[in-house]
Amino acid sequence: QAKRSGKNTYFFFDPRMEEKACSRMELAACIRRGLKQNEFEVFYQPQIDFQSGRLTSSEALIRWRHPQLGWVPPSTFIPLAEETGLILDIGEWVLSQACSQNKKWQTMGLGNPRIAVNLSACQFRKEGLAQQISQTLQQLEMKSNTLELELTESTFLENPEQGMKILDEFRDMGVTVSIDDFGTGYSSLSYIKTITPGVLKIDQSFVNEVINPTNRAIVQAIVTMAKSLDIETIAEGVETQEQFDILHGMGCDKYQGYYYSPAVPAEGMTQIMMQDMKN
Ligand code: C2E
Ligand code: MG
Ligand code: MG
Ligand code: MG
């Protein structure tokens, strides 16, 4: 048993091992077991309004506390979870976790915060996604306008026709749609008018080097376009004062990043919210 977990340890941190079917199956089994044994946890990263400096919302980000490995980042297991379909279980779990946590915050009198949840292409592909989400919201007696769903351009572009249908359902429900990692996909800007998202999340790769004139021009173009289309912009991965100042100056609406706070456990987020209420 100890040997087996030793092998798994190796698996996680050596990308070459990912090619091996057997290790992948082990990881899949590990995820399944982890779900049963409550090894997963949802962390929350604050999203801040540039103008007011106030907290507006948070993004739910999954974490895995592996009994042997400690915290395992999502980048190591989300891709495999997507291939194996396990992301469907994970996605459903994260959604209900995040919504019930948000409900708790409301009950605690911490305002009416919005919560953003990542959707994988796999979930988007499966029939009945909107109904499932609507059901979860009903069960938890959550208002749909407190939920934001993040998807990437490529998720949408896999099947734009089906995508349109789902996005219409989300809109009808009153859920906000946001485009994650915006600018990294292959899609043309013309898709934006088709999707008409509520939010564009400017990818970290642009934010990270927003000091560079080319990136700055791209980000400015995104912000200007979004403004004229009445779409909100969020800068992802703001780490420094310099990045903060540039993006603020450009008229970007909100940001998230280590500059303010990394993703933290629910209790940490509660503290941040309580502090924000005092300001
Ligand atoms: P994402 O949705 O684009 O999330 C943003 C990622 O950037 C998060 O990584 C976050 O912790 C990280 N980040 C935030 N601020 C900073 C910063 O200032 N600097 C840097 N370097 N990074 C920052 P994380 O939590 O490791 O998640 C990675 C990706 O895994 C997410 O990217 C998302 O695509 C996926 N993911 C996470 N949770 C879920 C989930 O519940 N469901 C699905 N389908 N995907 C998830
Ligand atoms: Mg996201
Ligand atoms: Mg992103
Ligand atoms: Mg990303």
C-alpha cells in the first residue's frame, strides 16, 4: 500500500508519467476515493472593484487535500477528471458547495455577494446542465443572480449551436455568464456579440506583463470593447502595485490576484468579508 502511494507521488509531479495508462487509472481511482472521503475543499478568491476598492464577489476554486501529498493543485487533476468524466461529479459538488457557502454568508449578514463557479467543457456537453443548476439553486433557495458561471471560449466553440442554447437558458434563469481566460482562445471577437457574456476575465498572461506595451495595447482594446458592449471586465492574476495601477488607469472594472489575496478557505473568506464590511 505504501509503495503504491509512493508511485502515485511520483505520478503527480512528473509530467512524463502522465502518458502511462496505469498511472492515469490510479489517479482516477484516487480522485474517486477522494470524493468519497471528503478530501476536496473549495477555496475562494476575492474579486475587488477597482473604483471603490470593495469586495464584490469571489471565485470558487477547488483544492485537493491528498492524505499523502498534501494540497494538490487543480492543474494536476482537472485535465484527467475531464477525460474520465469525473469532472461531472466534481463540478456538481463544487457548485453545491459554493452555493451553500454563499447562502451561509448571506445568512451571516455579509451582504449579497456573487459567487463565480468554473464550468468544464465536459459539463457543458452534457444534456440538462441548466436544469441541474436551476435545481441546485432551488434546493438551496439561492437567488440565481448571485451565481456567475465561468466558461472558456473553447468550451463554447466546441459546439456553438448547443452553446447558444445553454447560454440562453442561463440568461433566462438570471445567472451571469463570464468568459474565463479571455484572449487565449482562438476565437474571433465576433463571437463576443454571439455569446454576449456579462463578464470578460482578462487572462493572467496579459495581466502579468501588462507593463509591456503590446500587452498593454491588447488589454486596453479588450477593456474598451467590453465597455462599449456593456460587459464587465475582470483582470485575473494581479500581483503587483504596478499592474494594479495600470489596469485601474485603463478603466478595468474589477480584479483578483495575489495583490489582494490568493484563494483562501471559506473561513478565511469570511474574515475578508467581515473586514470589507467595516470599510
Ligand atoms: P482559472 O479559473 O483561470 O482560475 C484562476 C487561477 O489563477 C487559479 O488557479 C488561481 O488560484 C490563480 N491565481 C489567482 N490569482 C493569482 C495571481 O495573482 N498570480 C498567479 N500566478 N495565479 C493566480 P488554481 O486555483 O490553481 O486553478 C487553476 C485552474 O483550474 C482554474 O483556472 C480553472 O480552470 C481550474 N479549476 C479550478 N477549480 C475548478 C473547478 O471547480 N471546476 C473546474 N472545471 N475547473 C476548476
Ligand atoms: Mg475561473
Ligand atoms: Mg482564468
Ligand atoms: Mg486559467
